[in-house]
Amino acid sequence: MGGWVGQADHGTRLRLDRKEAGDFGQTEPPDVRRLLEQAGVRGPNLDILANAAGITARVVEEETRSLRSDRNVRNLPAVLVKRLAARAGIKLAGRPPLSKQDQASIARLEQLRRSHGEQRARDASIGEAVCEVTTRLIRPA
């Protein structure tokens, strides 16, 4: 138990440790959407999982707690989305594929990166290739 805090003439209150306090004073159950947002889930997957029938706040809390304790998890929101979708039997849409032009630009960047140490004089600089890719990704045709 935490102990008593405060002065006798100003009123005292019992200080509880977090484990002892529990959900004291919490009037409504935690919201699934809020828990997913706190875990870093964003975008269309947030809406799909927040409205899924098989996913409750308790399930989200358990999975999040499990993933946070796992040192191998690098991207908690992505792994959480995959696990919850699998648990609820939901098939989520992936990202749309890159166009062939974008794939070619990325391959060119990779080629420039690899050959940068061997041959510095190239007909296109890495900066130009980066600008080309980012311009296409920001302003698709």
C-alpha cells in the first residue's frame, strides 16, 4: 500500500500504487479506436479494426502489451494490425503497387548507390534521381 499523504489540517488522502488503484474512477470502458491510436495505428486499417466485431478493448490491450514486451518487434503498429486482423479473420488491403516508372527510378537509385564508390562521374547525380523519385511520388501523373 502506498501510504498517507498531505497534512492533517489541510486534509489527507490515501495514496495508492498503480496496481492497487486499478480502474478506480473510470466510468466507461476503454475505446478500441483510442487504444489503437495510442498504439500508433493510423489510416484505413484503424477504421476497419476499430469497427470489427471480434476485436475488443481487452484484446487490443493484451496484444499491445505482448508486443511491447517482445524485443524482436520493430514496428509495433504494423505487427499489431496484422495480429488483430488475423485474430478477427479480416483480410486487409495492402499498399497499391508502385508504377513501373517508379520502380525503374528506385532501381536507378539503388544502382547509383552501389556504384557510387567505384565510379563517381555519372551522367545523373544521386540528388537528381532522388528529386525525380520524390517528385513522382508527391505528384503522381
